[in-house]
Amino acid sequence: MATAIDEGTSVEATGLALFKAAQDRGISLQSMRADGQGAPSATPPKDDTEATERAEGSMPSPLAGSDLSPTASQYH
């Protein structure tokens, strides 16, 4: 996108030009997948209480106790 902005062209035109250049060099999604290394799965540590709370849906509201938390008096 930065290249498109710098050159004053559309993002689509720049993306197509980059795609065509990659094709000309023999780069394809299939070859990138074949060359790629799989990332290991991420598992939180057993003592990660925040992950447990998120999974159970028991996280407190981020606005609780702040001036942004609505109160009944604000609706009257």
C-alpha cells in the first residue's frame, strides 16, 4: 500500500503488479506453502488464570469501576 501511495496508483493495480512479478519469478502460493514451516500450537501455562477466566466467560468488564461504566442514574 505504501508503494501505491508513493507512486499515486491504486492499491489494486500495485497488488496486481506485485502478483505478476511473483509469477514471473516462479513464486506461487503452493511453493510458499511447501517451503513454509508449521508453527507450534500455543498452549497457555496451567497456572494462567486469565486464560481460564476468558474460557469460562467470567472476566470482569474492562469498564467496571471506571468513570466510563454506565450507572442507572445516567439513564434517567
